[in-house]
Amino acid sequence: MLLELKRIHVPPGQRVLLCDVTWQELEIILDELGEHRATRIAYDKGTLEIMAPLPEHEYDKEIIGDLIKALLEELDIEFMSLGSTTFKNEVIAQAIEPDLCFYIKNDFQFERNQRLDLTVDQTPNLALEVDISGRTHLHIYEALKVPEIWRFYQGQLQINILLDGVYVESQQSLNFPRFPLIEAIPEYLRQSFTADTNKIIKAFRLWVQQQIQQL
């Protein structure tokens, strides 16, 4: 398995599917792939997907992440960002690596070199998937009980809230109620294509401040 894995090359925007992968093999593969890599994985009861994102995917992810952090800072909300950390639960044989994830307003403590196990560790409050190729595995996030996931697809932001174990599309974020983020996040991302990123983030911060005054 490891020899075969080393020979696999995943071009940007493409994916590789491995079938009948046991949990023990998944753990070995994750060790072999390492932490500092461009690829993302999704594991669903024996089927392992390895995907390499496109450059535009990474750009959108970074800008949206910067906007989320700016929003949290302007609201003076404590948070912790763990990027594309691997979240897994051996009991239900599911694992996923979001593009970004955030622990918001909670007492979760993360230690260096810690590997998160959702059979015992808390799930992130918010996960982000920038979906260029239509790969978002919402059913895995449902199984892992992530309360909110943002899916950015074809220039639009979709907010999904976990309700009775199933995701329901919402016009408002569970973490940022009363903020019209479905319109604002894509708009500021579009502006970043033709303007300086720092100026866009500053403009977004000003917009957040204006929204706070209206609450």
C-alpha cells in the first residue's frame, strides 16, 4: 500500500479514489502523506479520496478565511483556527479535512502534536469548503456532527446548519446571526480579484462595524 501510495501523483483539480481501505491503513496513509501537503482527504467507510486543489481554490479559501477572522476580531469573539486539520471518528469510519475550520467561543484546548479524535474531542463550530469540483462531502460532516459548514460553490456561499442530524440551508449563520453574509462574503471576495487585498479586508471590517451599529 505504501509503495503504491508513493507512486501516486494527483494533478491539481484531480482526485484519486482508493477502495476497501481499512481504518488501520488510513492511519498509515495519513502518516505517509504527512501534515504539510497540498492534498486533502475524505474517508467514508472504506473509500478514501485524495484530492489536490486548484490554485483558484486556494485563493478563494485564503480570502474567505481572512474575512472570517476579520469578522471574529471585529466582534471581539475568541476563536482558534485549525486550518485543514484531519477530523476523524473510527467508530463510524468517517474522516474529513475541511479547507478551514474554526473553534468559536468555546473552551477547547489544542496541544501541539495532538491528533484530533472526534470520538472524544470537540468538533469545530464552523467548517469551510471551497468547492471548485463539486466534492463537498456533506454526509461526512453530518456524521461527524459539525454544527455549521459553509460551502462556497460557483461564486455563491451556502450556509448549512445541522438540525436533528441533517444539514438544512440557512440564510443566516449560526455563529454570526443577523449578518447578511451570504451576500457579503462573495461580494468582498469578488472585489479582491481587482483590488488590493488589504484594502478589501479593511473595507470589510468597516462594513462589519456598520452592521454592529445597526444591531
